[in-house]
Amino acid sequence: MSGTPPAPGQVPDRTGSVTVVYILYLVGLVVGITSLVGVIMAYVNRSDAPLWAQTHYRLQIRTFWIGLLYGLIGGVLTLAVIGFAVLVFVLVWLIVRCVKGLKFASNGQPYPNPETWIW
């Protein structure tokens, strides 16, 4: 990357931050707080990003909020024992979304259907 600023009318390439957000989400499975950092990065970078990267940021933002919802539902349902299965599903769901996102991002491709609730 050169030290010169982008020309007027051009936006800087933020493709590296797409990958960083996915990695922060995966690290968040162990550390926790890094997921919050990741969603903040996605919110900050999405408007300046190229169109293909915007699909990834949209998916990442939705992954955070939907994952939080699924996690809360699983946490409440642990009182009825089924919540443990829900929490395992949330774990697998998050890993699959991040790995698929990393695959598409590494190829510079948009994420297909970032509005989905599942994969």
C-alpha cells in the first residue's frame, strides 16, 4: 500500500477490514469482546466500501445481531435443557457464516444473499 492518499472522488480500499471483522467474530467465540469491536468496524467501514465488500459488511452486521438474538434465546431455553442444543446451533451457525464469508472475501467476491438468517 502506498503512502499517498486516494485521488479526489476515489475511496480507499477497505477489503482487509472485511477479513479482520470475520476473524474478530471467530476470536469472539473465545474472548467475547472482539465481536463487539468487529460489528463497530463493520458499521464504520460499510459506507465507504466497494459494493462487493458492502455485502460482507451487511452480513457481518446481521450476523452480530441475529447471533445475539439466537444466543439470548438459547440462554433462556437452557432452563428447559433444549437451550444447550440451540447454543450449539448458534456456534456452528456463526462459524459457517464466517468461514463462507472469508472464502468469498479472499476471492474479492460479494457474499451471496447477505440478508439470509441461516447460512
